Amino acid sequence: PILYSYFRSSCSWRVRIALALKRIAYDQVPVNLLKDGGQQFSAEFKALNPMQQVPALKIDGITLSQSLAIIHYLEDTRPNPRLLPQDAKKRAQVRMISDHIVSGIQPLQNLSILQQIGEKKMEWAQRYITSGFQALEQILQHTAGRYCVGDEVSMADLCLVPQVFNAERYKVDLAPYPTITRINKALLELEAFKVSHPSRQPDTPAELRA
């Protein structure tokens, strides 16, 4: 497998965690979202992913984009360890939390949006992360065990950790979200979350390396 990724992309990080958890060896091709006006806009990358976004994963003779679609494919073809619970209710909760983050929070503080916002980007990112986290904290109070849904790592956790990282980057006060903070801390102790961290990627700038 070949993963086209950017060290700080939260969508790429989700996939890196899934690959690490499932112990899938892969090669990584960095796509710098800032350099050369954004390498994702090159003709070569557009042929790979017409949406001109990372991640993209070449695997089993196909190329997939969209982080959750990639994770679902890995789950279907390499089911161990499981990232979606067998229980239908818990499975729905995992999907709900994942969608809440990947559709309801992350796109609003995505690089392409913040570039349009300009100088008020910090304020904008804080506003939408805060409103999303207020809802997420309430949801997690009903679903969480050690992790987002019960005591097993799931797709929801793969979405949570990169989003908390973004919240910290945009200086969001996390004190009002004790459940989010507790789960994030527990997940960051796991090896798959450590090796996939933005500070430990091939394209991480020297000053940001762990």
C-alpha cells in the first residue's frame, strides 16, 4: 500500500492510526499542502484524487480517498483488530461520533476554508471547534467507557485524537470538556497513536519533530 499524506492533516492521521492498529505495512508519499502553492493541486495528484485532498491510499489495485471510506475498506478486508463494534447500537454510536467530527467540526477549520477566512481564521476555528466540542462532550458522557464508545478503540477514537490536536493548535480552551480530554489522553498512550502522530512523520519539519 502507498499512502499519500501530509504530516499535519487530521484526515491523513486517522488513516495512519488505522494502518498502525491493523499492522499494515505501507509506503508514505508526502503531499505538502502549503509548498509550491499546494502540491495537492498538481496535475499528477489530481489524476490520483480529483478532489485534490489528502489522504489517498493505493491498496489492492485500487485508489481510495476520503478517510472514513478508507477505514471502512480496511475494516472490511482486514478485520483485526476490529474498529467497528459488533453490537448494532454501539456501531451506530461509533459512526455518529465519527460523522459528528469529520462532517460537523473538521471541515469548518480545514486549511482551504481558513485560507478564505484570512486574518480572522483563529477566531473562526475556535468558534466552530468550541460549538462542536460542546455537543461532542455531551454525547461522549453517554457513550464513553475508557474510549469514545465503551472500552475498545473504534473508528470514533481515530477521529477524536486528530481533532483534539487541531483544537490545541487553535488554542481552544479544553477545560470545559473533561470527557474529551480524558479519552484523548488515554488514546495518546497507545503505540498506534504515537507512531502515527504528526510529530513523527517522514515529512515533519525538523522544528516540529518529537
